[in-house]
Amino acid sequence: MEFALRLSDVTRRFGSRVGVEGISLTVAPGELVGLVGPDGSGKTTLARLAAGVIAPTSGTVEPESRGRAGYLTGRFSLYPELTVLENLRFFARLHGMKGAEIEREAERLLGWVGLLPFTGRRAGALSGGMRQKLALVCAVIHRPPLLILDEPTTAVDPVARVEFWRLLKEKARQGCAVLVTTPYMDEAEHCDRVVLLHEGRAVAGGRVSELKQRLPYRMAELTPAGGQRPSRTALAEVAAGLPGCRWTVPLGEGVRIALERSAPLDPPAGCELREVPAALEDVFLWLTGAGAEEVPAR
């Protein structure tokens, strides 16, 4: 398999603390791969390893990514006192680009992300979504074969988040290898493949649809019926008492439930119970045991 990035049995320690342990993954040209997990799961450490910012304690990262990858950190790292165009020109020159090439690429990329009307605005005066779009074009102006983004949509509004993922998928379609970290399970649905991380280890990897198919439970949603408004605690207790219940998760006015596949879908009095599609978050709860202790097996 052709690859733009390959990590083989990579471990990184920080003194006595293990950041990530025994991680292997590949990213092919034109592929969008997500590193998914909660805070502290090792996502940022892996992104920094992939970008060549830090070296592994053991294992290998190939090819050496330093200088060849476009890298977008989780924090806004551009110059707030410079304008949009000045920031872009600065990063282009850092990568050896000159004159007309810079102006041509700047116009193309700023048009791509919708920032052409704001070339003279200072970066510090941009909205969160516009800042991330500017950071993205600064990371790709030198046309890197590999793009690494660490939680790029944190603190970005929902509309800008959708637009940002559209841009990432378009970049992958253009042949760029894209590695992105996110704590949001719904965002991971946009990726070609994902690696689920927990406490510095990879607990599963593959296409989202394939991971969902591995879930050994059926998912259901319990909601009040007939205008009743029981407390969340009371509804959770009803859900926990259902035959075959493995775990429950509060969801809006209802409760999401993992049930044994053989369990009946008989709604309790005053409630509605319906089967719902499995989500990536359900797979994560199953693989990590995060929900298994909430409700004893029946």
C-alpha cells in the first residue's frame, strides 16, 4: 500500500508518564484519517509525532515529516497583528515561495475558503471559524503531500465546523493525505478511517461503518409519552430496569440505551421505546467499558 505517513509501533514517554504506547497507523495519499478520543487519550501527542515536532521514544515514523507536512496546531498560532494576506505571504516565504507564485496561490486559496473579501483584516480581528480557515491556507500554501491538524474545530461555531470539514474532504479528494484529531465522535463520521484512542492506546481502527457493525448490542432511545415529564433521574432508572440493558446515557429529554440483541422493545408505561442506529460513541463506550459499570448486566 502506498502511504504518505506510516507510524509503526510508536511509543512516546514523558518521564514516567506514557503519552502513547504501541500505536501503528498509515495514511495514504487522498485519504482522510481521524484520531478520535477524549482529552488525555493521546491525540495531540500522536499529531506532534506525525508532524516531526517530537521524536518517538521507540518505534518509527516514516517518512520524516519535518518540513514536508502542513501542520495546524490546536491553538491559534498565526500573527494577530498581521493582516490575512500578510500572514499568508509570511508563511509562503518560509517555505521558499516567491513573488508571483505567492500572489497567485494566495488568491486561489483565499477564494477557496471564502476569505478574499477580508485580505486586509488583521488576523486577531477574525471570528473563530475565519481564523481556522486562515490557519488552514497557511498550512497548505506550499502544497504539502501531508496535512496534519490537531483539533481544528475546537471553539468553532457549528456552521463554520461543517464548512471546515467540507474543505478537509475536498483537500483529500485533491490527493493530499490528511490526518486530523478530534474529540467529537460526530465529526469522525466525515473520515475515511478512524483510530479510536483511549488512555494512550488504540482500541480500534477502521471505517466508521465497519466499527458500528461490530457493536454486539442494539441501540434504543427511551422518551416520555403522553405529555409526561418525568425527571431525568427517574427516566434513567426506568431505562436501567429494562431487560437486557447494558448501559444508559442521558440524551436531551430521553435516554439512550444499549440492549442485548435478544432483548424485547417493549416500552414501559408512560414511555416510548424505539430502536435507533448505532453511533460511533456507542462503539467507543463498548470498547472502553466506559458505560458498562453504569448498569449491571441482566
